[in-house]
Amino acid sequence: MSIVDDLIENLVERNAIMLKGNLAITLVEGGVRVTGQVFSTIRDQKKNKDILNVGIPIDAQLGVADVVIPLPKIQ
């Protein structure tokens, strides 16, 4: 096997990722706001044990610029 095959086997085929959590999407003036908490667990399926547990807080705001639609001249 090549190094790439070993890397893919160890990272992708052997591990499982579980995501849990909640997100709230709110409309605000000029865009949207996303808040919440996501919990992630990476589990080694071959050894049957958790490798990493992470709690990630989310607080993001996305602004959307004004949309301008040009109209043709009517004569």
C-alpha cells in the first residue's frame, strides 16, 4: 500500500464523526444571524474509543448588500 492509501484509511475509513447541537437563524436588518452550539465527536472505529470531543459555540452574522435591479428606459 502507498502512503496515501494508509492516510486515507486512517483518517477517513477508520474514523466516524458525530455532530449534535442546535442552531438559531434570525433575520436582522441587513442580513441574517446564526447562533448556537455544536458538539462534535471523532471516534476511532477500529479501537472503539473516542479520539476528540469538542464543543463549538457559534455566533455569526452575515450581511447582505442592497440588490439593485436596473430597468430599461421606457420611451
